[in-house]
Amino acid sequence: MVCDSPVQTGFWLWNIFVCVEHKHTKPLFVAIMLTKVFTDLEDEYNSLRVSLIFHDEMIFRCLILDSSKNEHFNKLPVNTQLSNIQVPTNVYNRDPDILNGVYMSEALNDVFIDNFQKDPTLTWQYFGSAAGFFRLYPGIQWIPDENGVVTFDCRNRNWYIQAATSPKDVVIVVDVSGSMKGLRLTIAKHTINTILDTLGENDFVNIVAVSARVETLDPQAEIQLLRSFKIHFLLVDGLHVKGEGKVKNAMKESFKILNEVSLGQGSLCNQAIMLITDGAMEDFQSVFEEFNWPERRVRVFTYLIGREMTFAENVKWIACNNKGYYTHVSTLADVQENVMEYLHVLSRPMVINHDHDIIWTEAYMDSVLFNSQAQSLLLMTSVAMPVFSKKKETLSHGILLGVVGTDVALKELMRLAPRYKLGVHGYAFLITNNGYILSHPDLRPLYKEGKRLKPKPNYNMSNLRTAMVRGETGTMALDVRASVDKGRRVMFLKNDYFYTVINETPFSLGIVLTRGYGQYIFIGNVSVEEGLHDLLAPDLTIASEWTYCETDIDPAHRKLSQLQAVVQYLTGKEPHLECDAQLLQQTLFDAVVTAPMEAYWTALMLNTSGMDEGVETAFLGTRSGLMRLYFSLGLFLFLHRTFLTSTDMENMFTLDHFPVWYRRASEYPAGQFLYYMPRQETRGKGNTFIAYFISNFLSPDIACYVIDNNGFVIISKERTDVSSHTHTHTHSLRKSKRGDMLQPCDTEYPSFVYEPSVKETNSIIKCGRCQKMFVVQQIPESNLLMLVVQADCDCSRQYSPITMAPEECDRMRSQKIRRRPESCHAYHAQENANDCGGASVISLSASVFLTCLFFAKCVS
């Protein structure tokens, strides 16, 4: 036994913090490399303009014949020898700017491949062009939707928008006067929703409707700007036309809203007003002189709706005199492309400053990119940087060329906090600057809609939210109720929380350990030869999701299981594998110490006395993720299924958790038995004998049950009762509550824990005209109890049926604490705002992409 002091415990915790910071610098380096490709040598080629028209469709897709399924890329068929191009349906793929950009950016292939060879743990690398095309490495086959089109537009993704612009406060002014009826209102609603789609976690918005009156769509909100865009989507659907529009009054109200939030609320960065109208006939000069001139800190973007151009000049004048942009949206098909223009205008100050700000997105599931549910439901974050023109003659125009980025799977970040070091109940988690959970072992980001799983719009808050959002470093002790078994059971734990901010990211990392864990460690030494002999036993497995050896670095190792990698490393066949020496030492020791169990179990199963009849499986687990199983043919078939259910995963060592039975047993004294019944839907017909023997001595007036310490039935005369909870399967066990009848969702649910110090108890339940008595007695040396209850009194019909009716409620009146992004680019004195839409368009040169050909030489 080796003792580690609390100082040493803090040391290995600090190593985890440093390791996570080191890991996140790899994608940063990739983004910086890709950005330099487009900018370093531009001056040498600023006079070059290539005009090419390609008719070869292969330029827009990868060579599918050369692609193969790749484990590293979620088993998608990919081509790691080149990238491919995707152009959204709303962009003309024969436009000269698109063709030139695609041709010139082909040199990025070499940079992508070189990055991947240097760091094989990288995933997707990409460049999203401001013109609309998207270059992705490795190349994939893009799968059209049910309408036969690929609607993906890189410019509408969070990583593009956050990299291209700074945080923003937006007021959307929509004209809903009588002239906006019919198709115009439909186009206006679609325009609003498209703008809302471009807003992220760090942005704030409100919508002002203009008719005979000026009113915000959400009058209940005391704060004038909100981040809850889902609410705004619902409110937009309820817009309808009426009366005569007073746009001038609405503009005044919008400026007042932005002035108020500039005092503390909101993003405290970019401010913009989006005017959506079919015509603005009033004189707005006095409004702008009062609120916005001469500084013009608030940009005004105008969207002229419909085919009528009578008031176009006035609507354009509003935008051009307030450093905004004017667009004409005549059809629904025009909306997407015209809305995107405002992003490039907001990026101008950043481009003129030559600031390559690095951004990290919140956690998301990129279900657009992949073609199956299994491949798309992977939580990730993206790191991205803007790419812009540095030519002196166009510097004041602030021309954004696009955004480069790469994806980071959150499970890869979590691997940096090894499960065996965190202990049975320990875990690591990440939260964003806005307090949203980025990664957590109990994060459930999906909800079920019919038979399909869909991502939730937001994630739950952390208990340590305030301290972590502020970027503090510290510790905190909390008594918590930890749910296990999909929330069906609860454990009372005393936890210590260690947290710190991750530099150069908006994230904070937390490490949770149960009280006292980490101060002592048991170290046992065995020879490699002895350990290998026992490690190869047929009844032994190790946690496939744990990292005993790094198999992602060398592509040749990716097909190795963790057990195969360990064996090849220890036998010297793969000496260059990077393996965790401490974890291997623990695993070898556990393999040797538990080796005698195989012979013991074999003798037990062969026992013909009948005393062990019905035992199908014997198993054990250790701290190193090692499991030994002695199983029947039925379990053998279970282990060789091609997939595992969620309940199967709960009973295995995973990246996030120790098995449920391991976690629960660890809380009991040594030598005491823990009885645990998996969920009913995952088990076979193995409980028939229970109904047989218990039915022999039960009276019809008495109901007997063996339940566990959480109230779940282990033995009952009714087969359907087994594994269900005493409060759900029959009303004969307890007095019914009024709220039991209808429960549309689990906002909270009851959980039961038996007090071990109470050996026996009884009571009487009154059920209207009758009453029943029950007795509960603890079964020694176990977590089981015998429950006997009178069955001749029914408590289920005391209340009349419950009717459902809508009920108004007040939303949160104030915003929770958040940490604003450090970077803000809202204004630059040298900005040239003459390009404000309409006929004035700056032609972007694609020659900058030629620098790709020369950057690799400079690096070498």
C-alpha cells in the first residue's frame, strides 16, 4: 500500500488540467496553418486574375471509387487523399467566382493531408468560402435529402458565423401593415427566421412589429434583448398584418432598446437594426441625427420585400447612411443569400484590424453532414478562424474570404481525464462561458419524438455555474444526490469539485471526486510474463472505451482493440505504441490476483447438488476496467451481438461510467450482497420460477414482495411486477396521489432510498372507506426487504379524472451570469462603407488561393 498526500492528489489533477489545455492547442495550430495559407504570400499574386469555366463535375465531388469506410471518421466512406467541394442549391455552381475559388483552393489538399499525417487524431478539416462553396477533407459523398438536393450552406453554420463576426445585439423591425399581406408576409417571416438562424449563444435579439402601433413580440420580457431564439421562432409564426405602418416610430423604439442594453445587458459589442419592409416612405433623417449620427455605431440593414421597386431608393438610403447593407428580397428563394450579406459587413472591422480571432463553438450534433443517425449523433465542438484579404488597395473594404476550421469530438477531450484516475463516482465535465454544459457523463442532449431521437435545443446548467462561468480556479465541496440507472436510483455522495478555466477558449473544466478519493492508491507489482498469461484468459476482457494504449496515432493501429494493443505492446510486437504505464500495471496485477476465480466458477457451475440452480452468470470487475465473466450459452450469444442496448452499456465499463452494479456495490460494506434487477425490457424469460414458488404460500388477501433498497420489485407472484417500482405497478401497495394520473413529462420524479438503520417498520394507510396495513422487514446481509401488505383495500379510485388546461406562467425575468467573449470588433475608423448593396458590388479576387501552392515550401 502506497500513500499519496493531498499535495500529490492535486498534482495529478493539475496534470489533467494541463493535458486538456495541451490537447486543445492541436486544432488551434491546424486553423492557424490553414489561415496562413491564404494570406502570407498574397502580395506576390495580387495582380493575377484567373477566369476559368470548368465543365467537369468531378471538381464538385470526391472520387467515390477511391473512398472506403473509416473507423476514425464514424465509419463513413471517405477519401483521405483529397478533399471535395460542396455548393449549396441556392448558389450557382458555374459562377466565375465559385469556379476560380474552387480551382485555386485545390492546393489546400496538400495542407490538409500534411496536417492529418502529422496528427492522425484530427478529424474533419474544412474551408468555407464567403462566396458559398465548402471544401471538406477528407472527401465524402454528399447525400441529398428527400427532395434530391443538398441544402447545406457553410455560411449558415455556427463555426462560420462566430468566426466571421463578433457578438451582436440585434433588433429586427418587421413591417406588418396592410400592404404586407399574402406572399410578402410569408417572405418577411422567412427572412426573420433566417436571421435568427444566424445568431449564436453570444448574441441577443428582440423583434419589433410595426403596424398602427409599435410593439415588441415579447412584451412580457423586462429585459429588452433575449438569447432564447426558440421563443422568437414561435412568436414570428403568430404575426399577421393590420393597419398602417409607422416605421419611423419603430426605428426610434429600436434605438432606445439598443441604448438601454449598452448600459450592461446584451453583448456590448456590435449593434444592428434589421428593417424588413415593402417600403419606407417617411423621412428618417431626424431619427438618425438624434440617435446614430455622426458615429454610426448602430448599423442598419434593410430588406425590401416583394417585386415592387418604387421605394427602393429610400430603403437603400437608410442602409447606406448607417454603415449597413441593402438587399431586395423578391421571392422566398432570395432570402438565404441576401440575409448572409450582413455577416460580411459586420466582419469588416475585424478584417481591417487583421485580427485572426480563434473561436470555439458550443457543443452540437452535425446531423446535416452525415447520412445516418448513428453517424450524426456525435457531440462535437468546432475551432475556426477567419480568412481575409490583406491587399492594401482593398483594406478599407474589409473583404472576408471565408473561414477555416476543424472539428473536435467531445469524447476525445474527455479521454484526457482517465476514468481509472477519477474513481468509481468521479468524472470530468466542461461548460461554456454562457454556462451551458459542453460535456458531462450524465448529459442527455436527445429527446424522443415518436420513434426518432432529436437533439434538445439547450443543455442543463451546472451546480457550479457561477464560479466556472467567471473563469475562476478553485475547489468546492457539495453533498449531492447522484442518479444512476437512467435516473431510476439515487445515491447520496459527498463530492469535491476542482475547476479552472481553459486558456484561449470559452470553456471551463471541472473534475469531480468523491470525498477522500485520491489520497491513497494501491500498487501491486507482478511480472509482465505472469500478467500476460492471465490477461489472455478467455473469460477476461478490458474496457474497450478506455485508453490503455493510443491506437489513433498510427493508422495501422486503428483496427486493434484495446486488449490486442496491450498484448502487442507488452510482447514487444508494437514497441512504439504509446501506453499508460500506471494503468497497465494495475491491469496486470488485477489479472493475476483474479485468475483463480475461473477455476472456482467452473467448479461452482458443475456442482450437481442443485444448490446453485439457476445461476447463469458469474462476473467481477476491478478498478482497472478489467472484467471476468463465466457465462452460459445465452450470455455467450449476448456478448457476440453486433450491437449493445443502452442497458447493456450501463453494465459495462465505458468512457463515462463504471458499471451500475459496480457503482452501487462500492457504497456497501465489504461482504454484503447487492441484488440488482436490470430493466424489464432488456431481459428474457428468466423469472418464471419466481412466480411458481412464491404462489404456493400467498393468500389472496395478502400481497408479498421482495424489494430492493430503492423500492424496485425483485420477487413477486406476478411476473410483470418484477423490475418495476412499487409505486407504479399496483395501487395495492400505497395510497394514490392526485398527480399520478397524468405525467406528460419528467420535470421531476420521486426516488426512494431505504434507511439501513431501520430493521423493521409497519404502518396503516387510509384509503377512503377502507384501510390497509403493511409491514417492511430488512433481509440481513443484503440490500433487500420483505414487504407484506393487505391486498383487499383498493386505493386507486379516490380521485376523479384530471383534465388538462393551458396555464400561463412568467418566464425568468433576469439573465443568468455569463462571461462575455474577450474579443470584440464593432468599429474601425478606416472602414469604407460605400459598398452598401444594390448595384454596387465589389468583385472578390480568387488569386489569393494561389498562396496555398507556396506555403508548404515556406514552412519546410
